[in-house]
Amino acid sequence: MAEQKKAFITGITGQDGSYLAELLLHKGYEVHGLIRRSSTFNTSRIDHIYVDPHESDAKLYLHYGDLSDCEQISGIIYNVKPDEIYHLGAQSHVRVSFDIPEYTGNVTGLGTTRILEAIRRSRCKVRFYQASSSEMFGGAKPPQDENTAFVPRSPYACAKVYSYWMVKNYREGYNMFASNGILFNHESPRRGETFVTRKITRGIASILAKKEKYLYLGNLEAKRDWGFSPEYVEAMWMILQADRPDDFVIGTGETHSINEFLDEAFSYADLDRDVHVRIDPKYFRPTEVDALRADPSKSEKVLGWKPKVNFKDLVKIMVDSDMRSAGLEAPGEGDEIIQKKFSEKWWKKD
């Protein structure tokens, strides 16, 4: 019988971290996650999979720590001795990174170095996954693949570029199994409420529930390659199961504007966007990324990864979920899409 694998996830309480924890538990892993100490509960996305560690069937363990503290990170890695580390934790909001650039650099950039150095010093045979971002491409013309030059346009993107190159340097300098997953935008009902896609779908639910009248947004012309988060965390796992460490672009190969997302979402909910959408200049970024579109050819060829959920599917899944959360009857097409496209659904219905 094969020995049970251990995985350590930073950012386990986030969108991707929660889905990844579910996937790994489904695959029989023992999962350890890094959480920050807080006087309020911040584990809502993983509460449904948490079992008291005193129970015999407990497979999920949470550790207090912070990416700005190298001693804590080193101690956790030394004591847990994970087979795989998935580094998803970061200050990940692009617009907010302009307001707190130093903190973003410390956590999103240097946090990666702290983990890589802890692995090197521990001399453990750990496979390391770095959550790189399509924001690193910034002003580069689409489509973007693994050979496209980075032109970062935000403090967040600059920090992610730093992390990306540190991963490559540790991989080549110390022969570490360290890989970058360059993920394009991926969304779900668990997306943070201040990110534009979730802001739209949650706003629609609030308008329908008559709690709000208007939805305030910034630049509607920005174009992104949007996919479905549960599929993208599967790609993360596949990257660490590869024969050798490498860097992979993960995306759908399609690009759509925020305007298009608005049109699809409001139309699906049978609302008039012209009545409810307002523009607020405070949501514009000092420097903008106009268009991102992945060329995921390498991921398809090497990993065998291909997305199933398209743009319109994603919109329906998210609107359905937020309408249900607001106590409304949802159209239900999003649920039908999931049932149709996933023969084995390992994550909890949101």
C-alpha cells in the first residue's frame, strides 16, 4: 500500500486554496494549511471539510503563521515534512496593491523566497508549486505563452514576476522540483467579493433582492481570459505530478471584456444593466492591463489539461450561486452545466 502523501497549502482559506484542499483530500492526501491568526473567523471556505484534529479520521490540519515570518514557515515545513507545497498565499488584489505596494512586495514577492529557502535548508525532497499570474504579462500583446516577455503593470504583478524568477533560480541553482503555474483569471462562487466578476454577480443578486439599486464599477473595457477555479486547481496538481519541473500557462484561450461579462450576467438575470450600472473613477487603476489571452498549448500537450467550462457557463454558475445565497430562486442553468460537464464532482456545491 502506497504511503499517504502530505501537502502543505499557503492561502488555503482563499478561493483556490479551498478547492485545492478538497481535491487533495479527495485524492487521499493529508492536507496542511497556513492560516493567519485573527480575532474573527476567516475559514468559511473550508469549514465544511474541517474535522477536529483529535478525531481519528482527521486529514486536514491548520497551522497559524504568516508569509512575512521566515521562522514560522521554516518550522512548519520542518515539522510537517510535506511531499508537495502549493504556494497560493499572497496579497492578491491588483487594485489594492497600488495602495499598499510595500506590503504587497513583502508578502507576495519575498514570501515565496522564504518558502524556497526553507525547502533548501531542510533538504527535504519537496515538490513546490508557485501560483504565478497572467498579470505578469501586463502590457505584452496577446496571446501570451511561456515564452512571452513580462511587462508588469502593477505592484502585484511586479511581486509575482520576482517570485517567478526566484522559482526558476532555485530550480536551476539547487536542482529543486519547483514549478510556476502562470494562471490566467479564474473565478467561481468562492471568488472574493471585491474582485470584479464576483462584484457583478453579487451585485445582481443584491439588486434583485432590492437591497441595492446600483452597481459601481471602474474600467469596463479591460479584457481577460476567464476560467473556472476548480479546473485550474486540478492543473496545479497535474503540474506537480509531471516528470520534471517546468513552467505552464493555464487558461482558456478566449478573451472577453468586463462589458461582455456585464452583458451576459445581467441578461441571464433578466435585468437592464443601463439602469443599474454606474462608473466610479476610484475603481480605475493608475496603470491598466488592456488585454490578456492565454495560449495554453503546452499545458494541453504536456499535462493533458483542457478546460470544460466556457465563458458563458462561468457567468451562469456564478449568478446562480449568488442568487441562491440572497434567498432568490436562480435560473439553474449553471447547476445543469456542472452536472453535464463533470462526471466526478469532488468539490462542495456553493
